[in-house]
Amino acid sequence: MDDLAFDDLKLFARVAALGSLSAVARERDVPVSQVSRALTRIEKTCGARLVHRSTHGLSLSAEGDTFLAYCHRITGALDELQGEFAQHAGEASGRVRVAASTVIAQYLLLPSLGALNQRHPRLRIELEVSDRLADMARDGIDIAIRTSTALPDTQVARALGHLDRALYAAPAYAERAGLPQHPHELRQHRLITNTAAPHLNQWPFEVDGQPLQLPAEGYWCTNDTGLAANMVLQGLGIGRLATLVAAPLVQQGLLLPVLPAFSDHQPVPLYAITASARQRLPKIRACIGFWADWIAQTHKPDVTAP
């Protein structure tokens, strides 16, 4: 193990993250053969097969999973050391891996990247997009954008804004099937629901001043919040979307609010989660501070999420 260099650990972490030797080679601007030889040398040094290679791509062995966890811990410690010195210069630079849901990534983070680059041109953002909750330590995630703060002691959260949801349909659906005038009429319509987050299928309303929660039975179902938004846009049915996504589409005439008079708004906080040991790194602080400011300026009075 003494023969391993920090760059070996970083290379292996990138192989695990990208799942492709050619992708790592392109990122490093080197031949694929150079990356392959480096990986073989790392495995020989460890005395274990770390990566399974097949026609379908790469996957980590059990030993590879263990090695990856140590790669993240060791390179993370190096980042922290660099951060201690970078703090004195007030410089934000380096790669930041950010985990977010499809909708948050597409409609919140993506539109902000240009302005983030102008403010911090030496930052490089890598988005890890999935509706599943990322394992921050295993996946080498620097910042996770979430609505939950059920965190271990090793992580901290900073509020970025608030998220809300409401019902929407496309004009094509309204033309074909009409729109409900009361929440109970939703049973007569084709609804779009989320199989990955069943709690999002409990649709809240306020009727005659009293709360009413209706379980939505999906005619169309998906485990992806971004796909659910596209299904609504395609006129397939009525869906409960983040107003962050829907508000600009309503302004463009692509979506219509459904039952707005009965909406029971239940905004939830949106957080940036990071490891407590890394929260002081300039690159982490720069990203979180920027997004908090950006959300406050561009999504007021209310921000919404998936």
C-alpha cells in the first residue's frame, strides 16, 4: 500500500463514479490504456480484484467497495488540509460533487450554474442526479440537496429555502377530459403518481376551512420526479408538481393549475447537507452560500421542490 499515491486514490474514485475507463481517460485527457494500466497497478498493489469488467461496463467488487470508502476518506482528509490553507487566501476552487433529485438538478441547480461560474470561476461542479438518497460517504458526495434533516452526527444541514407542491395539468388534457372543480372529482381523472416516494401521493387540500387528504391512485406511475413532470406536460394526466418546476411553465401556457382554490400549501425546508468535517472548506461554503442567495433572489416569495 505504501506504493499508492494520492492520484491513484483519486483515479480509482473517478473510475467508480463514472463507471468507464474511457470516461476517466477523456476527463484526464490521456489514453484509455494509461488509465487501464493504472487500475491494474492499483489492484496488484492491493492484492485484490477491485473492479469487475464486462461488456456492460464496470462494477466494484466487495473489496472495491471497501477500497473506495478509504479513497474518499483519505482524499477527503487531503481536501480538508488544503482547505485549511485555502481559507487564509479566501479562495474557492476545485471539484464539488453535488447530489440532487432530477427536478432539483434540472430546474434549480442547472439554471444557476452560469452565475455560480461567474462568481467562482475556479469551481467545477459535478451533479449526481437521482431520486434516491445518495450515500454521501460511499459516493464521495460533497453536498446533497434534500428536504430531510434526519442526519447522523457526522453531517450538518443549512437551509436554502422552502419548497411547495401543487396540482397541474396540460391544456391538451384539460381539452380532452376537462378539469375537476372539487377534490373528490379527481377520482374521475387520470392521475400521475410517484412510486419512489409514496408520501407524495397523499394530496392535501383545504375544503370549507378543513384539511382534507386524498390518496392519489395513479393511472400513470413513475419513480422519477423529472419524468412525472414530463408526463404532465405531455397531457397524460394530472400530477402534483413542484411549483418551482410548474410556475414558469404556467406563465408559458404549457401548464394549468388544478384546484388552486382548494390548495393546502405545505412548504417544507430545502437543505444543503454536507459532512461536518468539510463544511469549512472554501469550495463547500462558496457553493452553499451562493445557492442560498440565488434561491432567495430568484424564487420569491415561495420556492418549490420535488
